Amino acid sequence: MNPVEQIVRGGQFLTSQIDQSAIFTPEDQTDEHRMMAKTARRFLEEAVYPERERLESGDYDLVESLMKQAGELGLLAHSIPESYGGLGLDKMSKGIVGEALGAGGGYSVAHNNHTCIASLPITYFGTKEQKAKYLPKLASGEYIGAYCLTEPDAGSDALAAKTTAVLDETGHHYVLNGTKIYITNASFSDTFIVYAKVDGEHFTAFIVEKGFEGLSVGPEEDKMGIKASSTCSVIMEDCKVPKENVLGEVGKGHHIALNVLNLGRFNLGAATTGAAKFSFGLGLSHIQERKQFGRSIAQFNGTKQKVAKMAAKLYASESVMYRTAGHVESVLRDVTDETSGRDVAKKMNEHSFESAMCKVFGSETLDEVVDEALQLHGGAGYIKEYPIEQAYRDARINRIFEGTNEINRLHIAGVILKKSASGELPLQKAVEEAHTHMHRPNEAPSLEQGVQLLKDLFFVCAGAAYSAFGQELQEEQETMMGLADLAIMAYAAESAVVRARKSGKTLHQDLATSYIERAGLEAGSVALMLASNLTTGDVRTETLASISSVQALLQYEQSVSRNRRIADAMLTSNTYLV
């Protein structure tokens, strides 16, 4: 059975054994998927890479031109239904294009912003008339879109927006007043998804066109990186928006804003995975060319250790992204024009915290990989002539937009608490079972048992947190973020192990094992910190000992030789190739 034909509930991975057949992996791609990836990579290599200098100089006419070229190739249309001029492809295709273009720096940001949060609000929440008017043009590149949520006093707390909308005396137009900041694609966009409070109270989404009276765009921000991406403020001064351009229902804009961001976070996980692969490849090429002490840097075992560590993290990140794509597709694949906005929002919210995991894990994998790849360049990595310098600057934004990683961590833990309180996740039973698992004899666990031990670390700490704080746990942000980290590592490890088992390849097994070893050390450290603060007396002593035992159990034999095998495989291909 196709993985996307099996619906997996959000968070189910924590407390249930999910059949491997329900988990999509990169190796499950169809010929159509591979063709889409090939098209996106060719576009990047032939149209975007050669223009690196002009793009870095902020040539937004060029960016707009490239977007239109992408539209001609169908690269803007993957998530728009065929009935509205799109290709109507699945979420795996969306991830594939996002990943392939992730190496495009600022252009990637402009492109992915357009195809995701700037277009999907209309795709999923627009009326038939709105879809017919805007989607064909957004699919072709005739129109470029922007998404306007952030304000000077409303960032992470998006619903605190101060932009207002008042129905005029004719009853035909809403008059919008307010300022949005840090808006991607602002300088050349044709449509803006703008959020405002009707009568200062009802949070609502609007489709605003660039030609509407009262709309203006501020100057370009001078950014650290992603310089090919236009970033400006958008100002509305008595901006007249036709009543028919209300998107969704008045007062229900939060359903659109927050749920579209769920897809944006998944999309960002895909883009950062692609950017990390690109940086990894730059590092590999440099160390094979650069010689010191009479041989290439790549031949030194210390270098190989770095390569293996990066490759294992990339393998886990890639596994997380494609798995999440499959889960999201399984709940959204049957959405039609007739599906109510309420039902669409519910479906989009189903995997909100797996999507947040994609964003956090992907962006932090990229940060680690690009940092190590630059390190492998030595002094050359600090010189603008080398692409890794730009990649390093471009990477930093990803932990900030689409919700900071801190906000996403709080969201992840918060959703788990909510699902536990509703009975959807049997947390108490899982906590009891976790204590039993962690008292097993000291024997080397299988990879699957290793994944379960990582989940057990989460449950033991979650149980201790409930006991310590009860209903106030939501306010204990240090604990909440620690619990999120444990959940993320368990999800990543399981995704990697399932993929390795499905592939049956030795290299996949090595990569999954290497990641679990690392996750064991890191999750153990987080769990020790949490348990040390959450427990006292004999319970504290016993819990800390159990966690330390798990940490040791998850260090498998022959790690050095395994990592050398991983590194040799990557160096032979001179790219991330599994």
C-alpha cells in the first residue's frame, strides 16, 4: 500500500508502533517525483547559479525574471490544483522542489515563499471566484505573492496585530491601516496576503493587490544574508480592499495564518535540507582538492569524523522531511473546493508539530553542516570568493523565520500536552512503560529498541515534569523546550531507522546507527538536566542512573570504523549520496 494512503495521526509516533509501510522515505519516490527534482536542479544549475553575483547585489528585476522562468517550467505550480492552472501534485513533490532549490540562497527564499505561504492561503481557503482569479497567475508566475503577518509589535505573538480593517460607508470596501515588516518578495509582489483586525477585534485575512489605493512598500532592508530575497515593510494607509477579497471568514484569520505556517515550516525543513546538502558538497570538494602534509585533507581520519557526523545528521533530516511530507499528504490529499474551511484547518493542523520538528531539525542541521563545511575550508571559507561564505550567511535566518526555533519548540511540547490532556496520546501509560523499559538488563539494543529508549527518555522526563508542575507546566519554558528536544530526537531517530530498514543497504544502516549514537548522547544530556531539576531524593538518584545507563547503551560497537565507512562513501561520490 502507498504510504500516503495510510493516515497516521499527529504525535502517534510517540506512543504507537507505526507500520513501516505508512512511512514515506526518499526511496519511495516515483518517476514523476524524480523528474520534478531533475527539473528543479537543472533550473538551479543553469539559470540561478550563473547569476550568483547579480543576485547577491540585490538585482530584484533578475529575481522576478527567474521566478517567471520557474513558472514556465511548472516549478511554481506544484501545489495549485489542475482546475486552477496548477499541477496538483502531492506534498512530497512540494518538498522535492523546496529541497532542490534550497541551495539557491536568497532566490530559494523568494521562490519557496511564493509557492507556499503566499499562495496556499488562497488554494486552501479562497472562494471559487478568488481561486479562479488569482491561482492561475500565481501558478504561471504572472503574479508573484507575498505574505504579510509580522508587525513591529507582533512577531511571535502574531495575533497581537494592530493593523485594522473597517468597512466603509458604502459597505463595498474594507479600509486597512497598519504596517507589516520583514515581508519577503515585497518589492515585486502583485498580491499580498494581509492580516488585519476588523473593527480592531476580529483577526481576518485579506487578498490585497499592489495596485490598490493606499498600499505602499518601504525601502529594502540591508540584510546579513539571503540578499537575493527582497525584504521590505508594507504600509497600508486607508488602503481600500474590496469586500470580496476577504479570505475565509471574518474573525477566522488565525485559522489561515497558523495553519498555513504549518506547511511553511515543513517547506522550510525541505529547503534547509537541500541547503545543507549543498554546503556538504562544497566541503567535500574542497577537502579533496586541498593538500596539507603531502596529502589531501580528506585522507585524515579527523576530517572523516566530521564528514560522517554531517552525513548522519543529513540522513536523519532528509528522513524526517520526507516522512512528514507523506503524513501531511495523507490528510490533505482529499481536500476539494467543497471542503469547508473548518475541515481544511483541522486537516492542516493534524501534523503541526511534526512540521515544526521539520523546521527546527532542518534549520539546525543546516547550521551545523554549513559551519563544519566552512571549517573544512579553513581560511578560504571566510573569503567571499568561495560560495561557502554566502551559504554560511544565508543559513542563519532559517532559525528565525516561520516562527523562531524557540517558539516552535514550545509549540511542539504544547501540542503533546494538549493531546495528552484530551486522551489522544496515552501519556500516563507510556510513562509507566518507560520506567519498565529503562530497567532492562544491560544488553546492546537493536536500532528499534534504541529508538524506543529515546522515546522512554522523553516519557520519563514528561512524567517527572507533570508531577513537579501539574497544570503549570506550560509556563515552565525551560522544561517545555527540553521535552521538545527529546521528542524531536526520537522522531528523527525513528525516521532514520525505518528508512534504513526499508532500504536494506549497509550504508543506510551505518548512517542510522551513527545518528542514534549521537542522539543517545544528546538526548541523555537533556534528560539528565531535566530529571536533575524535576526530581528529588532517591527518585532523583534512581532516575539519573537509569538515564545514564540508556546513554551508555546507545553507544554501539565499532563506531570509529563505521564512521570511516560513511566518510569514504561520501568522499567517493564527492557529494551527499546514499
